[in-house]
Amino acid sequence: MTTELEKFSLIFPDEETQRKHYSEANRPNIDMFVLDELGLLDVFNLKNSNLDEYFTSDKRVILHRMDVFGDMLEFPEISVTLTKLIPILTDIMELRRLEADTGETESYLESITEIELYISSIATLNAGLSPIKDKVKSASLRTLATRISELADSDYYKELNVKLSELTNRVRDIRSVTIGVNLDAQLRPASAGVLSINPEPFRSGDVIDKILRLNFKDDEYTCIANLVPFSKKQSENQKTALALAFNSAINDVYKQSLRSWKKIVQSYVLENTDFLLNLMPEIEFLVRGTALLRTLTEKGLYLCRPEIPEDGSRAFVAKELYNPCVALKVDYDIVANDVEMDKDNAMIYVLTGPNRGGKSVITCAIGLSQAMMQLGMFVPAESATISIADGIFTHFPTGADDTIDKGRLGEECARLRDIFEEVSADSLVLLDESLSSTGSFEASYIAAEVLAGFSRVGCRCLFSTHLHELAAEIDNINARTAPDGGAVIDTLVAGIEDGRRSFKIFRQKPDGKSYARDIADKYGLSYENIVSRMQK
């Protein structure tokens, strides 16, 4: 049993995919900085590990995890069960951390506690998973439920329960210890030993009461003087000496039980507890990931299981895509958009439109969907076909004001150069208001060079920008890179309707003047409106 479960994983289909993952193979370049820029860490963060440890470029792993998340969404009791398990396993880990610093008696009692926690963990898992073990579709959840059921039904587990009950009753029946002390000629303690371990506590009394009491029945636990709290008025050395004497006495009494108990713990419980402890990070990942997906569905939002192209073609095609981080923050209906990055449309888009028109929202939505897919999760769209990326690279505003700043321009250019050091045709690149730290002429020139570079790489890319002049250069950039097999670049526009931002994204040529005209009309700043107000 233990051998089977030693390498067991909930998020990898087999030992080989797990080994490759942790040897850094099949790990895409998606780091915590990118996740922070996309906003994913605001809604999906982990306490016991970093989220970027779970990204994979292995299709088998992605499909395996989608099965697991699908089951967890369909059967809420799985998340409930695993959530109950987490504090039990946390207690076991803390207990083990403390064991190295404890004495024999405490180690004995901690062994009992650890087995209690182990039995509790198996009972918790069995109660939650056993009723659905034949209903779940994912292989790992089905295996876990089956193995836990076998453990709970095994004779060894049942015997462990019985033995635990016997030993805990013995320990918990201890209420006092009777100690005999020999004195020397000067009435100083010379030696001491335990006379008995008692099921009753001692009570305070005084010598007069003891002498005058006529009925001595059940009087062996009444002292001839008041009880003194342990360690009161004792030096540290005296406290240590007394504790050591007590521990030694308890060990003598329970020596045989302790030996047999340790053997049980080491041969069975510790190994099976290790298997559960190894699953702790995976359990947290699955529980928190499912909580995010469930929160979205409870808000009435849809999710889909994305398709991964069989022919290995590069694509990001999504229908009715929305940004899940924004959707969780607002109370109104979220605006969704279609995105088509593939060989039949265009691999690279320049997105222009008014400020606060939804450009950043859709840019992050694409990155979030790619990231969620490569965690093995469902994505926020009605349907999607997304190819696996070897990395997600972002170039977002640093937070400084959009002023002409040569120092910040240099920093922006350096960050863009660093992306070209790592990007490949399989990468996803997201640029949001890049080069906003310089004037439009310089920015448009540099941006055109950057776009030509990404076209030559052939990666999927969205460049969200305020540079309407850049969109006018797209035909020239395509003509420049086409002879070298460059990927096609096209334009998208964040729409305005009747002077209001619609947050809808359209595939068309931008008209910067129309945005300005709509905004001027909205605020009464067109020439006609100004003249009209002057004549009143």
C-alpha cells in the first residue's frame, strides 16, 4: 500500500510527468512578477507554495488537472473534505517539528497524538470521498478515494483504532503519581522512586484533619498539608531534576508499551502520514483554484474547458472572453469579447482606443486565460482554443506618470530588450501602454521596430496602446516582415458609442479623430457646442 502511494500525486497523471516537472522540464516561463501584473495573485494566491511552481507545458498534465477541477466543481464535497484535512495535516507537521526537542514521555504522548491525527485524517477523507468514488471521472481522485477506502477497511487500521483507544485510556487515566523519598541522617532527600501511578488526583488537607478524621475510607489521596503548585519556589535546576525524575519513572512504567508503540508508528503510521503530508501543497492548490472557479460560476459567469490544438498550431481563439479579476470586483454585467489569434486571422494585434475603454482589461484577460489553462484550470470564456505557451511576457506601465522622461524610456526599452532575449514563436507577449514615457513620434517609431521584431519571431502578441499613429504603420510593418515569413499584424479598436465607452473590441482600422470628436461632443467642447454656448 505504502509503496503505491509514496509517489502519488493529485495533479500529475503519473510518476514520469511528476519527475520531469520537478526537474524543471516542461516548465513554461511564467513567473510571479507576470502573475502580479495580470492580477491573478489578487484572486488566487497560496500560503504554502508559490503559484508559479504549478505551471506546466505538458498537455497530458493539463488535461489531467482539468479532469480533477471538473470533478471538484461537480462534487463540492471534495473541496469540503480536503479543506477539513488541511488543519489536521498542519497539526501533524507542527507536531513533527517539535518532536526533536522533546523528552521520552512527551515523545510517547506525541506518538499517540500523531496516530490520533492520522486516524482522523483517514476518517475525514473516507467519509467525504467514499460516497463518490465511483462517480468521479479523474483518475487521481478515483485512486485516492479507493486507496483511502482500503486503508479505512483494513484490519491493521481497525487494530490501530483499538490499540489507540486502549493506550490513550491508560494515559488519560493518570491523575497523580505517588513518590517515595528516602532521607539521610540530616533529613535531606537521599533517593526517590515512584510508588504508584494513580487514577485520582491528590487533595489538600492538614495534619489535624487527618488525625481527627474517623473514617479513613478513600482517604489515601488526601494530603496532610496543602498542595503546593509544581515548580513554585523552585530553582531551574530543581525543576529540571524533578521533571527528569518524573519522566524516568513514567518511562519505566510504560517502557514495554512505548517500545511496541514506536514500532507501530514507524512501520505503518509514519509512512502513510508522509504520503498525506506530501499532498499538502497540491491540496491547497486544488482547493483554492476550485474556490476561484466556483466563485465565478456562483456569480452567474460561464467557464469552459479549453481545447488544445492537436496539430501543434499556435492559437489563442476565445469566444465571449472576460477578465475574471474584474468580474469578481464589479456588481454589474461584465463585457465579453471575442479574440482570434491564429494563422487564419493574425498572430499580433495593435489595440487602440480611448483611455479607460477596456484595453488593459482585455489585455489581462488574454494573459489570465493562458495562465489558467496552463495551470490545468477552466478559462473565462464560452469556448476557447488555446495552444500551450512556453512563456508569458508582459510589459505593463510601471506606475509613473505618462510624462516625457528619458530615464524611464531607457528602462522601458531595456525591459523590451530583455523580452527578446527569451521570447520564441510559442510565447505569448502582452504590451500595455508601452513607451508611454516619451513623445508620440519617438514612441511610434520604437513601437514599429518592436512589432516588426515580434512579427519576425512569430509569437502571439497584443500591443495595447494610445499611439493611434502606430496603427497607420501596420501595413508598412507587414510588408517589411513578410519576405522573412513574419507573422501577420492587424488592428483592434476599443469602441465608443454615442460618446460612451462600450468596452467592446472590434477588428477594424482605428480613427483617432472619431474618439476625440465623440469625447469633445460629450463634454460640449466641439466648436459648434462652444459657439452655441457663447451665443446664449
